[in-house]
Amino acid sequence: MCISRPLPVRIMWTLVWFGVVASCLQFQSVSSQTSAPVTPCLTERLTGDNGTFTSPNYPNNYPDDQNCRYEISVSPPKVVRLTFTDFDVEQGYDFVHVYVGNTTDATQEIGKFDGTNIPRPLTSSVSSMTVRFSSDESVNKKGFQANYAAVDKEFADCAIGQFRCADGVTCLHAWKRCDGKNDCLDGSDEDASNCACQNVPRYLESGLCSASRKMTLPNPLDYTLTTVTQVQNSANSTASLALPGPSVTPKLKT
Ligand SMILES: *[C@@H]1O[C@H](CO)[C@@H](O)[C@H](O)[C@H]1NC(C)=O
Ligand SMILES: *[C@@H]1O[C@H](CO)[C@@H](O)[C@H](O)[C@H]1NC(C)=O
Ligand SMILES: *[C@@H]1O[C@H](CO)[C@@H](O)[C@H](O)[C@H]1NC(C)=O
Ligand SMILES: [Ca+2]
Ligand SMILES: [Ca+2]
């Protein structure tokens, strides 16, 4: 850092200050002369059923100011499974983002990684996945290496009290359904045709409908129940009556 302590004699201090400023300027011009020219990375399209890709220059350090995009697409109905095999990205400044589909829209992001921990394997719910790598204007690391493969989609077996998104792989707390906010990447929890409010007893009201003493079906107690009568007659409904206190979100005895 270009900082000096004050000296007791004022004239000395002034001289030292000019000396420090001059050496700072000199240092800056030297460092800007020696910084490497920026090579922008191109979008890489990966369309085989499996493959490997890396950050630019791997296994040497990646350059500054990168914004690389890797578009992976496999043959439907297969989906993409991504496995990192090496990972070293400047923590807090450079990042690897992973998105479901051929997009870098923030709403489709399923992971954002930096540092030196190898990220967990990630699986897309559709036949495409996009990886983005960004680096800032200083400090470079080795980067990453990753494999991808076309795999069969594994449908989630969501528990009672959960909602399965239309993508078939994501389970949410059922109270996140019809609450006015997109929680499924595909927005299926807010699908208006499934969010009509139904009249139910006060102890069952939830989410978007709670102001009107209504709830949506399938319901947070058991998403296999599709009518209000089924909900009211269910053991879970009876059980929830026995719970203490008012509950905006129906709870289950555990
Ligand atoms: C990758 O694809 C090739 C040819 O498409 C195939 O022979 C190979 O078994 C695949 N490897 C894996 C790990 O799926
Ligand atoms: C992704 O979308 C872009 C723009 O729509 C298109 O040009 C590109 O070919 C797509 N990539 C893949 C792998 O399908
Ligand atoms: C809620 O319903 C599920 C499925 O019908 C059942 O397995 C579970 O035991 C019920 N829970 C309670 C507390 O009754
Ligand atoms: Ca950096
Ligand atoms: Ca929601």
C-alpha cells in the first residue's frame, strides 16, 4: 500500500509524501503495462451425450474479465447431469453459475459456486443446462473441469405436506403453492388454473387464500386429496385439529 507515516519535521514529511506518490504512479504504470491482454471466451456448445469442458486456459490460470457460456444439450427425454472434477475459482469475485435450460436467466439458476470446494453434482430437470463462468479484473486461479452426461430423469417421490413441481423433480413445502411467489423453476406452483381458492375450515387456510379463509387443492396435508370433503374427512385433517394454537399453515403431527 502507498501510505506513509507522518514525520516530525514538516518539510521532511512533504518530501517523503512526494516520493511515495511518485513511486505509486510509477508502480501503477508498470503494472498496467504488464497486465495480460484480455481474450474473450466464446460460447461453447456441447451436444454429445457426454463430454468434458473446462475454464479457459485450464489447467493454467484463467484470464481476467471472462464471461464464458457453456450450452449443454442432450437428447430428450434424457436430462443433464453435471459433475465437477476440479475446482479453484477466486472466492467472492469469480463465479461459476449453473442454470436449468438454455438460458442464463437468474430465475433458472440452480447453483452458484466459488472457492476451492468441488460443487455437488447437479441435474437439470430438462434436456439442457447452461454453465456460465465469470472472472473479474484481477486475481486468477486454475479454474474448473467438469463432465456432463445424459441420464434418465428421476421423478421425485415427494412426502405428504409437499408439492411436486411440474418438472417432476422438485419438492416444495405445500404452503409455497399459490402464495404469489414462484418457487418452482417452471412456475408450476403458481399456475393460476390450479390456484383457485376453495372454502375450507379456518384451521386449513393457507397461502394466497388465507385472507379469504380458503385454501388451494391439492392441499398441504396430503396432496393426493383433491376435494374439500376428502380433506375434511382425512385423518390428517382430524390430527391437525388437535394441534395447539391457530395455524395459518396447516401443520402435521409428527
Ligand atoms: C459417452 O458417449 C460415448 C459415445 O457416445 C459412449 O461410448 C460412452 O460410453 C459414454 N460414456 C459415458 C460415461 O456415458
Ligand atoms: C441456445 O439458445 C440460443 C439462442 O436462442 C441458440 O442460438 C443456441 O443454439 C441454443 N443452444 C443450444 C445448445 O441449443
Ligand atoms: C396423513 O396422511 C398420510 C397419507 O394418507 C398418512 O400416511 C399419515 O399417517 C397421515 N398423518 C396423520 C397425522 O394422520
Ligand atoms: Ca478474479
Ligand atoms: Ca409459490
